[in-house]
Amino acid sequence: MLYIKLDESMNLVITKNEPIYRGDHMNQKITYLIPIMVGDIDMLTATVYLSFVRADGTADIALLVREEEPYNERYYQYHLPVTTTLSRFPGEICTFLQIFSGPPRHPIIAKSGECMLRVMDSKNMDEYITDRNLRMVYEMQRYMEDKVEKVEATLTERIDKTDEAVAAKADNIVFDPEDSTIQLVSTVEVKDEEGNPTGEYEKMNCSAVYQDEIVDYNPITGECQFVTEFSACEQRNNGETDKIVGYYAWFRLKSGFTKELYMSKNEVLNHAKKYSQSYRYDLNDNKNSSKWSTDFDAMALKTVIKLLLSKWGILSIEMQKAIQDDQKTFDEDGNESYGDNEPDLDDEPDPFATPALEDNQGAAETPAEEEEPEDVDIEDM
């Protein structure tokens, strides 16, 4: 900072010197120290101008701005405005102060002696970036802002469409968050491959199972036994979700065929660890970013009903595709992938499939063609 003091003899004295370079912001470079009283002029009501002649020979003036806080008990401090052109050109600059006070028609004027300042030549932004370059930067900035707005609008539109697709993807399965059940609604009919309504389902339900509601579970046969008197069970009514021990899904067809699936909480937990990459990250990093972490019960119910229907249920073509595409994502080119993990694979072999022969056993024998029956004339018999 450069300090210039107006002394009692009205001379400008540089008390602290610092180089001035071309392009410097002078409002942060020079501070003028002017006595509280200059002769008979009270500087609290006076106006101070800096008159100067730039190195290019151009004369100019700048209105000095008084700071609210005085420099000390004897001096006010002033600085140049931001718009001053004092450092535009390198070279010697002649400066002096003019102080005006009183009525405009008959002001009291005080003038200081001259003070020579020198502006040093330096590399500044004007020499590196021209106005044309700055306009190009501005155009590029606006172009990028417009592109960002369009991308955000496109993403918002795609997110809305995705939400609608997810809401409709479950076909005619509806999850009720109030009682944590999933039911098959009648607003969408289950159809066969030819598009004809099957009307196969009579009833369907799924639910979390509390500790005081289950009597026995056989993981080998898949059979489970519940209590017969649920009025004595209190854990569900008391909302003791920490007492949930498993999840159950069940359906009955109009033909009388019934199928159920019970999975213990540990079985569902192992399923989530195996098939949800984001849940594994949460467990490793102690975070809550996946749906398995934030809404475990809902994801568990979804898993149980999905496994039950995909293996034993009668599904429409649309519903089969919905289960197959569950958690599938698409990029801008329409390529599909499973962002969280690969879909569940049925590792159980098909009992009705013909086992393939090993390569070293050679190709399978071609069955002999049946001989066509010989035409017989009944008159010859």
C-alpha cells in the first residue's frame, strides 16, 4: 500500500512507498492521509479531488472517497475510486489535490503541491486477452449454461418417465405400505400368450412375520407353521419391527393350487448381500445409500413375492418382462444394464431338460426315421 500525506505546508509527502504497476487497482493501492482541519476547512464536510496528468498527456480528475474510520485522531484516510484511470499507461504522472468546501457559488478552495508518481510497465490481462477473446469466452460461457439447462431439463423429464415406468412396472401387483402387504388387484387382468384373460388367481398376499407369530419353519421342505390364534400376538400391534424374523408370500389359484414361500430374515439378508452391489458397499462403508439400507422390509417383501411368482406363478407376458427388467437401467443409446447388480439367476437345473452330451462323447445319435406305412388295397385282401 502507498501512503501519501498532506502536511501543514500543503505538500504531498509519500510516507510509505510501493511500486505502481500498469493496470493496478488504485483504490486498493494508494491511501491519502489528510488532516481533519485544513486551514479553516473542516474536512468532514469538504470534497477532495485528485487532479492528475497521465503519462500519455491526458488530464483527468478523480473524486477521493473518505473512509468511515479515520486513520487516527488527526487524519482522515481517503482512497481512489475503482474507475480511476491513473495506472492505464506507464510513465511519470503529475498529481495534486484540490479541496472544496462551502457554498457551490463561492466555495473555499485549497490546493496542494504537486506529487510525482511513476507507473511501472508490467504484463497484465489486457496484453494477454483482448476484448475479442473476452467476448469469445463470454459466448462460450453462455453456450455452456444453455447446454447445462437443456441437460437438466432432459434429465428431469427422463426421471419423471422412469418414475412412471417404475410405478407401472409391477403390472397388477400393488404394495400397501400401511399394512406392508402386496395384493393382486383386479384392474389389470392376467393374460396368456395369446392375450386372453386367464382369471387364474383367487387370492394373494405377503407380509412380514414376527417372532410370536411363527411356530415352525422347515427350510428343506419350505413348509412353515403359524400360530392359530393371532389375537394373542402383540409384537405386530406394538410395532416391534426388531422382532421381525422372516417374510412370507402366498397365493391361491381358482383351480385350488396353492403355493407359499417363507424366507427367514437371514436368508433375505444373504440374498441382498449377494445380488445388491450398493448394499454391499453400504455394509462395507457403514453408509445408507441403497434401498436395502433405508427400507429393508419393503425390499424384503418385494423379493419374496418376486421369487414366488417368478417360479410358481402364472404370469402375463408383460409381468414376466417386468420381473425380468426389475432394476434395469438404460443409457442414452438404449443399451440396457443392471446398475445395482445382475438379475437373480435360477441356479436349479431344469428336471425336464435333456442332459447334453460331453464333447468327447461325440454327437448325439440321430433317431432312425420311421418307415411310412405301405398302402394296401382292401380289395386284394
